[in-house]
Amino acid sequence: MIAYNKTYIENSLLVKKAKQWYARNLIAAEQMNDIEKQYKSEFYSPAFFIKMGLFIFTLFIVGSATGFYSLIFLNFFTNVNNSGFQIFTCIFFAIGCIASLEVFIKEKKIFRSGIDEALLYSALGFLFTALVQIFGDSFYGDNLGLFYTIIALPILAAAVIRYADTLIALALAICFYAAFFLLLLKLGEIAKMIMPFALMLLSAAIYFKAQQYKQKAQLLYWKQCIIAIECLALLVFYISCNYYVIRQSSVEFFNLNLQEGEDIPLAIVFYILTAIVPILYVYYGLKRKDKVLLWIGLALIAAAALTFKYYFSLGHPEVSLTLAGIIMILIAYISIKYLKTPQKGITFEKEIDEDNFFKTNVEALIIAQSFSQQAESSPTESTTEFGGGEFGGAGSGGKF
């Protein structure tokens, strides 16, 4: 399954949660120290800028190795009839990157260090290049895109399962949506009528499944991947019902010829969905205290406003933008003042995200640490003698 040490992942997340509790004065400093000693993680996971440096440096090393290899076998690469050697080279480097990644994870205990991401992305890049060279001439048009998305799905799924990378999880979800879209296009005229609703239904199914999987303790190591797919599902759901997207895609993909003054079928439905979906996101985000829904809903309110502004101009754009800015500043100011005092569990103040799984474990850990501290503080017979020349005595003599 996952390549990283599961115990180290759990320990690092438990310590992170304990630090959040310590910052909120829910546990004492002694308990925090005991937790850090008992739940150690040997992962190497540097700060962001160091991670970016290691990522770029690793890509540079991979590129240098590829270039040096190409110089040695230059005659093979310049031979246009020797595509088999090029395919072998891509597969060879893909295997080399994966092998190096596994060694670094096991021996150096890297975790989200920039090195592992660079090696993983390089391996997938080499592998997909080999697939393009193998099957590039076998399919044309939409069939080529559909073939590549379908063949990429199991590869990306295996990478997500093994390395739990968030970007690869997003690529997997996008690839799945692309395959679904290209398959629906083959329905011809029927696709025109069902495409938006089919994508909305698919996104809703993915979102609710992600909600279920996110709560499962055995999928803890892939939680960030699941959250990323959940965010994408929410975005695709709105894109599928946004009036501007529907209108432009109808012209682009379905050759819908609209004369001046004409509108797309069911235009009023998409107008309503464009306006109401972001509001529903915000409403349920506040009601369920779901940050993902809330933040995406707030961002999509701006997208909805821009959509209506594009088709229904209120006059000079500078006047519209100024009025919109003033209204948004007023809404933000009133919201901040209102949420300074928590309202039904929602506040403007920085709130630490709580996870039921970790909350339970940290609570048990705190109780255990409290009992151990009480046991250690119980009276015991002192072995330190005072006075009489013994160690610590006021009249110490020639011995300790």
C-alpha cells in the first residue's frame, strides 16, 4: 500500500494536533514534552522554501542524467526509425526514478520533502512519454484523447495509492472527468441535452463519496487527496451549471449556432443555478461548519457576479467595479464585527481545524499522560542525604 511509514505519519499528525491543543492551553507544557518524546517521527519534511529548492534541484539532477545519457547514445536518438530505443529510454528512466524514490523513502525517510515529489512526477512523465510513443499513431481525434485518459487512470490511481500525493490525486480526478466527458460526446445529439446534468450528477456522487471516505480512519493517510478531489467535485458541479460555461461550450463542442438575441435552451434554469449554487455552498458551509464548502462558495459568488456582469451590464465598468468593491468591503466589515463573537460555532477568529479521529486519540493520550504524571509525583523514599558531609549537605566533607 502506502510507501511511507504509517506509524511515523500517525505520530507526526498526533504531535501536530497536540501542539494545536497546547497553543490553546488545553494541555500543559510537561504533557506536550512527554507527547513529543513518546510519539516521535523520523521523517525529513523541511520548510516550504527548502522543499522548493530540493524539488528544483532534483529535477535538475534528473534532467542532467537524461541529457548525459542522450549525449552518450546520440546516434540512436537521431535515428528516426529507432523509436524502440526511445521507448526503452523512457521506461528505463521511469523505473530508475521510482527505484530512487523508494530508496529515499526507506533509507532517508523523506516525506513531502520536494525530492519525492520531483522523482514521482519525473517517473510519471517518462512513463506517459513512452505510452505516447507506443500508441501515438494508433488513434486519432477524440479517440486518441479518450484512449490516453483511460490508460492513464490506473497508472495515476496506483501512484495515489502508493504515495498519497495531492497533485496526482487531482490529476486522477481530472482524467476521470475528461474520460467521462469524451465518452458522453460520442452520444451525439443526446449529449447536448444531458451533458450539464450528467456532469452535475457525477460531481454530486463524487462529493458525497468523498465525504464518506474522509471520515474513515483507515483512509487517514489519503485524507488530503480526498479533500482535493472533494474541492474539484464542487468546482466541476458549479462549472457544469454556470450559464457562461454552458453557452460557450454549446457553441464550441456542439456547434450550436446562436443568432443575435437568441439564447440557449433552458437558459432560465442555468441563470438560476448560476446564482443559487454558490449561495447554497455558503449556507451549508456555515450550517455544517465545512470550510471547504464555505470558501469555495465565497469564491464562486464572485464568479457568479462576473457571469451576470458579462451579460447584463449596468453601465460604465468603473462605476460597477467601484460599487461592487464598496459593497464587498461593507459586507466584510459587518461580517467581521458580527463574527468577532462566535455565532453558533462560527467565528472570524482563527480556529484550529478539529478531526474526530485525532481528537479521540489526543484525549486518550492526555488522560494517560495525566495519570503517569500523578504516579511520578507520588511520595517516594528519598535517597539524597543532607548534612553530615554527604552529597548536598551543608557541612559536606570529603565524600559525596
